[in-house]
Amino acid sequence: DGGITQSPKYLFRKEGQNVTLSCEQNLNHDAMYWYRQDPGQGLRLIYYSQIVNDFQKGDIAEGYSVSREKKESFPLTVTSAQKNPTAFYLCASSSRQGDRGNEQFFGPGTRLTVL
Amino acid sequence: GNSVTQMEGPVTLSEEAFLTINCTYTATGYPSLFWYVQYPGEGLQLLLKATKADDKGSNKGFEATYRKETTSFHLEKGSVQVSDSAVYFCALSDYTGRRALTFGSGTRLQVQP
């Protein structure tokens, strides 16, 4: 089955630690995205990548880093510089073909808690 | 910049009631509009979409019409079920630059039997 997988489902981090969230897709999509979701709020864009070896900052990139070495993988690192990292993190992907109706497909999410 | 405004929740309805969740947007150009649904502890699933003015998206009994004149994309369902209880997000994509989605804050729907 094609889809997006994220791991782990739950992650606990001590203050001052860096952690990396995994996102893998087998949909052959060029574009991948990371969003952050806080309780009662919509999703906010952290980073996005429209092609391998290229990525751009979103609206709330401070304290996060990403890489895009393979088409199917887009890991997110939450660094110790992120002041309030406790949140639900969602990865998404989409085709970059010209269709205006291209939807984004979402993974199941990773819930990160800072202890 | 782009923005999406949704009615605040929670919205609590009895089974078989009529549902409306309001959504209005601000965007440059001609965005595509989406409704996503999120069940507890899960990611988002696309519910329906519309890519141009006057388009109607529909799925699983839900409908929404792209109204350019009122910049709205309200979600409706004629008869809700307990299984429809979830959080609903309105979103837009303007297909320029980053092509990411801009989301509303979400509306929680609770359907009581």
C-alpha cells in the first residue's frame, strides 16, 4: 500500500536534547512538508521541500532542521534551540505536477513531549 | 498573505441534525480550497476539495461550494452521524511559490446519539 509513515508515534525528550522525527513516503511524490499542530490550533508550516537536495523554511522554522537526501525521506530534527517543542508533528507529501487540485497526503503524526 | 478563518467550536449536534461549519479565506490569486478531517490521535485525511469558483466538492454526504464573491467554502452535511465526530480543517493552497497549505484553526464536531 502506498502512503506516508512517521516514527515514532510518541517521543519523549529531555530538555537540551536534539531529537529526529522520521518521515518516509512511497507515493513517488516530489514535495514533502512538515507541520506543527498545537492544541486548538491549526497546522503551521515548519519546512518544506519540493525536490531532492533542496528545502525551504516555512513560517516557524526556528529551532528545527531538515534534510532531503532521498526522494522518499524527509527527517525533521527538533533542536535544543526550539523553546517550546511539545506538540504534534505531521508530515505530508504531494505531487508537483501542474494539477491545481493536488492534495497533500498526511502521515499519522508524531507526538513529542519534552520532560 | 493568505489566511483561513473557521467558526470556533466545539459544535455539538444530535444525530441526524444538519451541519454547517463556516470557512472564509483571504488569498492572492485563485486558490484551491480543501476540507480535511482529523480523528483523535491521527493525521489528516482529505474530505473534499474545489479548485475554481462555483465548484462543489462532495464526499461521504459532506458538501462545500467555492464562493469567490463571498470568499467562502462552508462545509455542510444534511444528517450527521456519531461517526462524524472529529476535527474539521478548512485549508487553501494558492499554488504559487511553496505550494504549502494554509489552515484554519479547526472546528471540533461532537455528535451525540
